[in-house]
Amino acid sequence: METIRRLRAMASLCRQSAACHPGRSWNLLAEAEYWERLADAALLEHFQQCTSSLNDQTQPQPTANAMTRAIVSRGVV
């Protein structure tokens, strides 16, 4: 996520520079668009990794309610 934050910061810097340098604004705005696309791609990759790791789990983790029911049904409590 740090990478995404840095990429968005670069895009913001380019947009700010475009406001201060009207002669180079088109070039700087194009560069800002480039950094934003990189950030979007990095964010998409991050979420794909997160969801693939969730899908790799074969068994769901037991919840507190399920564990409590198992203990009560065994007569432990």
C-alpha cells in the first residue's frame, strides 16, 4: 500500500507543477495520468493477491459461536 501512496503522490506533484508551469502543463498532466494508472494497476494487483489468498484457504476458521457450541455439546461447560 505504501507503493500506491507514493505513486499517487507523484501524480499529485505533477498536477501541482502543471498549475505553476502553464507552458508545460500538457506534458505534466500526461505524466500525472501515467502515475495514476500505475497506482491503479498496483492497487488492483494488491486486491487480487488478497482475494487469491482468501480463496486458497481450504477450510474456514471456526467462529467463536461455533467453538462455544462444540464445547457446550460435549458437556465441558
